[in-house]
Amino acid sequence: MIPNQWYAILRSEDVKKKKPVGIRRFNKNLVVYRDTAGQVVCLADRCAHKGVPLSHGQQHGDYIACPYHGFQYDANGRCVHMPVLGKNGVVPKHMQVPSFTVREQHGLIWCWTGEQVPEQLPEVPMFKEFAEYTGFTSRYAWHAPTHYTRYVESVCEVYHVPFVHKGSALNIWDPKGGRVDDFSCHLEGHLIRSDFILRPDDDRTAEETLRARLPWTRGWRIGVDVQMPNMVQIRNDVFDVYLIATPIDDENCWLCICYKEPKRDLLFPMVKPLPIPGWRRVRPWLMCRMERFIQQSKDMAALRGQTPKISSLEANRLISVDKVNAYYLRLRDQLIQEAQAQAQSQVSAASAQRAANEQEAPPCEIKPIHILPHKPQAA
């Protein structure tokens, strides 16, 4: 995981009022719930007293209560009430659990992963094509038995489609060839943009003809973008979709996919989509389910056996068309190193401040101890 980043951890609809949700992200157990104002709260999912999951308890107003002894915690993780001590009892200061900074945007719940929360947090990442989109979208989420870096790589390598997804149901609109033509890739800060044509080796169809034939054509013009730390967007003349891979642990990740309403009809691309609101909502919903239950089963069969589990520049032998992945892995290393350097700088600054405070402190005055002379007792 890259520290000091926003990661999506749940969809907004996954967290309902008065129903705490227990999840595992970043090798940590978390409890996520909404307060009485509907704001999302995220705490470590263990009572400070005996380690029982808070997600198994109930909410009492803005507080969440441990199911074991009823200790109640506020949004900052402080225990505010211990029934065993009575309503006027004084709660020990050490009775506290870690809390996490969260935001709710773009239909998702995001968690800040830094140990320190800066005064000015960066914006939550989102592709411009989705951030500015006002039409119908659909999201679907599930767990996958692969490290998130391997999943990000897989989505970027669209040229795996003719091989991994060959024979899948509804595969008629997938590219039919694995050769990459007209490839371009560049960086825009922490955003990687790429464009290329994917088609059979013997296909020399002009690009305009490719567009006219979609989805029956054998080749596609495709754009693949990566937004650090863990988001991939695929765009073409038929649909736009983004995928998020958030680490659960070193061998599993939480996946979320979001489709826009298709730009053209998948089966009949020359026919303008019907302007029926109900059907327009259904189309992205169907595409999410197709991706999850048809396409992803093929991907997981290939990814499950990959070694090593965590990707890196050293673990792969990349080729020219893997430039997106090369940028991604290089940026990942860079951001991790920057976060580590920042953490070390904060530790050094804190140590220097403590040393300065000790030098400025007035010397402690030691008073002499007067020992009374021994007087022998009279016989």
C-alpha cells in the first residue's frame, strides 16, 4: 500500500444508518458506520477493553457500543461511557481506539492512509470523464484473491482479452486480436494516459472503419488511464468504465467497478440508444454484472497463480507496450519512498524538538538532605 493516499473502501450504499459494517482493508479490521447526521465514521474494529469487534455491536445515537460490556465510542475513537462505572463514572484516557479520516464522494467512501493527517488534504482522486458526468452509472463491488498491484496490471494489459476471455459468453464485442498498434503513453502528474489500437496481426482496417463497425469489428481503438494509487479507466467508442483495487491484505483486494451508460448500443452500434430512462439505468447495471460474473472469472483464473504475489519492476520483464505498467510501478515506488522520507522527517523533527525542550528546561534544584546527628540513649 502507498501511504498518504486516498483509497476507496466501500460504496456509499454499503453503509446504511444504524447498521455498522465490519471490513478488512490495509491489513486492518475496520468498522464503518453513519452518525445521526448521516456522516461516515471509520474506527479500528476492536474494543480497547478486550478486543471484541465493535462492528458486532449497536449504535446509540452518534456512538457505537461494544457488544461485550457495552462500552461506547465516539467518532474520534474515544470511549465516552462505560456502564460498569455508572453514568457519572470517569472513563480512563487510555480507553481509546484508532480513528481514520474518511470522505464520501462520487458514490464511494474514501479513507486516508497516512499516519499523519495534513491540515490541507489533497482532493479525492477521480477521472475527469466520471467526475463531470451527470448521466446514469452503476457500481458493483466484490473481493478478489489477488494482490491489488497484480489486478491493476491486468486491467492495463488489455491485450490479454483475446486470449483470457476467448469463448466467454457475450464476447462478441471484445477485440479479436492481440496486436497493439499506434501506441502512445504519457504522464500528467500522478495520472497515466495511454491510447492504442488492438487488433489481429493481419488487420489493416482504417480507424474510421473500425469505429463504424463496432462492436462487430475485429479491432478497437482503446484508451487506458491509471490514476494513482489504484484506479484504472478504460474508454472507447462504446463505453467508459473505471475499476478500483484496494488492498485487503497481501493476497486479497476489494474491487469496485463503475460503468457509465454506454455511448452506443452494444449489439446494434449503428442504432441510437433508446431514450427510455428505465432502460438507460438498466444498461450500466447489466454491464457491471456481466463484467463481474463473466469476464472476471476468467481474469481470476489467470491471476490466482501469479508469482510473486506483489508486483514490482524487478518482478517482471516488461516490453514496449507495457509502458503504462512501467509508469505505474515506478510511480508506486516513488510515492512509497516519498511517504517514508516524510515519516522519517517527522520523527527527526519530533526528536529534535524533544531535545530542544530538554535543553531549555531549567535545571532541577536539588536540596541538601540534613541528617540529624545520632544521640545515644541514656543508660
